Amino acid sequence: MLEKLGATLKKTKDKIANAIFLDKNLVNTIVKDLQRALIEADVDILLIKKLSDKIKKAAFDEKIKEIEKKEHIIKLLHDELLSILGKEQKLELKKGQNRIMLIGLYGAGKTTTIAKIGNWFSKRGKKVALVGLDVHRPAAKQQIKQLAEKNKLSYFINEKENNALKTWKSFEKELKEFDLVLIDTAGRHALDKELVKEIKDLEKKIKPTETILVMPADIGQAAKTQASQFKEALDITGVIITRMDSSAKAGGALTACAETKAGVYFITTGEKINDIEEFNPESFLSRLLGMGDLEVLINKIKSITNEDEQKEMQKRLEQGKLTLEDVVEQVKSMNSLGGFDKLKSMIPGMGSAKIPEGIMEQQQEKIAKWEHIIKSMTKKEKENPELLEKQTSRIRRIANGSGTKTSEVRSLLKQYKMLSDLVKQSSSIDISKGLDQKQLMKLARKFGKKKQMRF
């Protein structure tokens, strides 16, 4: 996600911090590098010029002491980039039932996004229903059905009805029992009168608590026109930007939304169900600058487990004990979050780490072998892997039974010991209440002292 821009921002920050003197040549080089990176990220030229002028003015301001100038420029760079990204706008659910309607043009990713948001709130204890009111695209209803069933979400579609209002009316009574109703609507190639009328008719009947515009990041600065038009015609309350993982124009889409005062609620960063996160400009910038974001990482971890699973995990944390099945589930969870390559930008100091090619495929193979190994164990061995540590005969028996090597059995036991030790050290943390910054840093330091986990 905007990797080239992030790398340039980090280099710019380091150049300023490490410079003995900020002479004219150095300042001009820094500004040119910054301009090039922001242009490639499709940020508006006028915004880039404004930022460049402010940096030059601060660098050559004789009233600012040379010793304070570097800190001043770094802070200026941070603050100006933050203002370009806009203010944080969270999607806060109201008391009672919430009805959220997603609107947008063809190909924006509304249907996939509805499932992601449904999963997001379902993992946070809400009773969620997905409603398919896109009656024009033949595959839309089937897509809702497949996504909902795959992720255990309730859904309502009428495959025979081609009228969106009639479809909604037929489900009204059943939908009353849900905390959150997410409504998928039809798109068009452009915002025409027919689309506006259809959405306005639905809004009048449904009375949504939120009307959210879904836009892909690859439209870049065109997001400004699209957001303005939708906001004027339909009074949108917020925006979700999709495909942030595959577009160099993402900077244009984000800054365009900030300019139109259309707050971004979420961004999506891939095709998997958990590839969605709340958009927080401060956190986003922190990751671009290579400073990580542990809070988003914890939120992502919480998004793959529901509240009951969190309570079960909490019990094991308090006891300081994990089973071998837990080890496999933890590695599977890493995969469902997009793998270490996606998570590294959230860990301070790890943003530039190179992940070997094919690591995810190797990980999948290892998980399959580990599952066979566990199936070849007795119940006692599964619950007390310590029994196997010095029992070569047991390890050989398990390897033969699972069709694996003894070294692969030992690899699983080593992984178990690392995670088990980490859990014992972190047993005082209540994951159901989230982690504050001190706890996050403490956990990160403890983890850093461990040997690298061999996924």
C-alpha cells in the first residue's frame, strides 16, 4: 500500500534528522524527492506545492534556531501530511437497529465490502444481516449468498424479484431482530438520474442511519468529483475506499475525499474477508513513516475471533497454557490476516523487512503437516506436549504415523514452546478489553527478545 511513497517519506525524515546543516542544496533535494513521490501517489499538485513551500520557508527561516530547525521541519512534514489525509471519522453505531446502505458505481466493490463490514461488526458482538437489493447485476445476489454462507452471516435475497423496494418490503418483519442491517444497492457506469431516483426511493422507505459511498482507490483524484456528486445528490455520510493494496493512485483518492469533507470510514486492503480496517489518518501516516501501528494490529487480530473465542483464549492466557491445536490455529490466523508481509508495516521497525518469496506457500504446507502430526498423537500428548521433549521413541512413532520426519515433529514442538513461553509472560493481559499503549510496547519488547518464529 503506497510503498514507494512510504519509503520516500522515511528517507526524507531520516535525511532531515541526520543532517548537520540544512543548506539550500539539501533542502531542494529533499523537496524534489518528496514532490516526485507525492505526484506518483496521485496527490493533488496544489497540495504538493503548498507542502513544498512550507518546508522551504521553515528551512530558511532565520528566526528558528538551527538546532531546533530539524525537529520543526519534521513536525511540519508530519502535520501537513496529516492535514492532507483529513480528519478521523469513525462509523459509530447508534442505539437500537442500525441500517447502513452502501452505494456506488459499477466495479467499486460494494458487495464484497458489505460482507467485510458484516464480518467486522459480527466479530464485535453485533447481530448482523446482509440484504441484497442490487436487482440489476445478475451475479450480485449469488455473490451475497456465497460470501454470507462462507463467513456464517445472515443474509436476505430474493432471486425471483427484480424490484428493490418490493424485495425490501418482503423482509422487513424478519429484519427487526438484527442489530445491524447492511444493504447492498445497484450501481451504474455513471451517477445518472435513474440511479439517484432508485437510491432516493430506497432511502425514503429504508430510512438508513448511514449512507456510505464505496469508491475504488484506483480512480485517484477523480474521487473528488465522484464524492462531490454523490454528496450533493444523495447526502452521503461517509466513504469506504477499496483496493488500497493494488493502486499507486490511493493517495489521490484519500486526499480527494479529505478535500470534499467526505470522511473515510474504512479502507480495504485485499480480497480476504479480514482485509478491512478503520481509516485513522494518524495511524496510516505512522505506517507510511515506518513507525508501525500496534493498535491496528491488535484490532486485526480481534477481527478474526469472536467474543466467545476471545474468552476461551483469555482463560488459557490466565493459566499460561496452550495446546498444540492452538499453535496451528495461531499460524492459520496469520494467514487469514494476509500473512506476515501485510502485518509487518504495523510492527515498529519492521516495515522495510524483506519477506522471502514463496513463504506463504511454504507456510501452508507446514500447517498441513502439523495437522497430520497432531492427529497421530494421543489425547495426553496433545494436551501435554512437554511429554515429548525427551521421548525420541514417541516422536518417531508420531512421525511414522503422520508420514512426516522426526525433524518436522520437533519443529512443531519448538513452535509450541515459543508461543507457550510468550503466553506465560503475557498472562496478565486481558485481550477482551484491548491493550493500552504501554501493554502493547511491553508485549512487543518481550516478543522481540525471543528467537524469530519459524513460520
